[in-house]
Amino acid sequence: LFDEVQSTLVPFIAKIRDSPNKPSLDPLTGNFPVDAQTEACKTIVGSLGYDESHGRLDVSVHPFTMSLSGSDVRITSRFDEVEWYQGLAGAIHEGGHAMYEQHLGDTDLDLDTALSMGVHESQSLFWERHVGKSRAFFDWAKPILTSAFDKGGKEGVQEFSHTAEELYAAVNAVDFTNLIRVEADELTYPLHVILRYNIERDVISGDLDVADIPTRWNKAMKDFLDIDVPDDARGCLQDIHWSCLAVGYFPTYLLGSMMAAQLAHYCKEDLPDMYGMIARGEFEEIRKWLTRKVHVHGKRYKSLDELLEAQVGEPLNSKYFIDYLKKKYSDLYKV
């Protein structure tokens, strides 16, 4: 699966990089008080289906979800006063995790817990990407964001008068110079994961010495993304995973991305007006679909593949993820 993603994305990203049609990032920057961002995020995540009567959204230095039970699932996001989207993306992402936890079975049995980290990540990424980074989403969310951020006629002169299309383009823009995985856009992010997975695999198999990781890392960044790594702090030492012995964790991010795209494909088959619903702010049927297909099953199935085979008729398939990225970014960058 990873080989299919890598062999497709490396040349595709190079093609996108050469496009003269690059989205403007102007809609992302300005003066956005944390209180205003937080309230907008609460409105949006609550509309998606997160039940704040059994949880809360707070501010932290890194977004996370804490589930004490299905009746108490708390989320956080981090906010930057000069860039609003990262806070919103974090809130929607954690809201996706939280909705999974809130709709698992209500017993204390292991059966009624999340199936795997990959499945959990699919739920956060379904909402963050296939809903929250869609054109339809900004048709609906633009008035909420304008109400939160437009200061025209009040103290200061900031106006938040961007169109829904401008917002959509800005939040989906690709950063072709980014070195850091956690700051990567959805198009280049898979290659950050594959790079780490390949290194982990070869170290464990004995084919790569630990001392050679920096050299291997830097070569892969150049081969995959045409980026030169200036130092190990922004290279192989940027994540906490290996120092915590969390070997094998990185692949769950990409497995979740692929599962999210596959679920979005089948959700749209069952709900043909899915993006019309999103544009109208009607999210309940989408959330209920995810609950029927994923949430309520907990650990009923032995694996992500077994869950998908039972609920959508096939195991994990990278085709839907690849098709989603190619269609979206070919359109956005006009290639």
C-alpha cells in the first residue's frame, strides 16, 4: 500500500510544484484573538456532532483528546493569533477522535473500546480533511468565521471578507519547503510518514545502522520532496516517537488517512448529497453513517481490514486516497 502511494505522489508533487497556479495564503493571516477562535471552533465542532454537554474544548500547547468515558470526552486545540486555520484544523481533528469515543458502546468491556490507532486516526481525518477541507464546508463555515474575525467598523480595521473559494484554496495550499511532519499539508504528509516507516523497517531488520539514519533521512527528503535538510533538529530528531521507543507508530497516521478516504467514498455512495449536506451545515446523517459503520462496533472485528470488509465490502485500498489527492490538487493547481 505504501509503495503505491509513494510511486504516485513523488512525481505528482513535482508536477504540482511546477504549476504557476498557486493559491494565495492571504486569507490565513491577520489578527485573530484566541477567544474568538475558540468560540468559532466550539460552534463548528458542535455542529459537526461533538457533544459538548459530555465534554469540553479548551486551549493547550498541542491538540489532544482525553476520554474518561463515553460521557466525558474532552478535546483541546492550539491557537496562533496571527493564523487561524491551524486552530480550527486541530479542533476538528480532535473532534473526530472525540465523536468516535462518544459513540462507542457504553459498557466497561474491552469490546466497547476503539479498534486500533489506525481506525481512530481515520475518524479524525475523515472530519478534518473530507469535511473540513472541502469546498462545501467553507460555503457553510464562512459566515461563522466572518462573524468571529471581521472587525470592520469596530476597533481596528481588519476585514475578513474572503470568499469561500479563497478560504478553501488557502487552507489546501501545499508548502513545498516544509521540513516538519506535524506542519505538513495533506499532499506531502504521506511521504513524511513513508520516510519514517522505511527507516524503522530497515533498522529493525538490521539493514540500516542507527548511526546512518541522518544520511538516509536527508537523502529521502531530497528524493521524495526535493528538500535539503539543514540539520538533524529539523531532520531525524524532530519527532519524539523514537526517543520514546514508539517504533511502528508512524504508519498508523497513513493507514488512517487511507481509511478515511475509503470511508468518504462509501459515505458519498450511501449519501449522494453528502457535500450538499455539508454546504447546508447538515452533518447528522454523516455522523450517524460513521457510527453505524465504525463507532458502535468497537473491537467486534479483529483488524481494520476485517472491519472494512464487513462494513463496505473490501479491505483497506489505497486507490481512494490516491484518487482523492490527485483529483483535488489537480483541480486546485490546474494541472
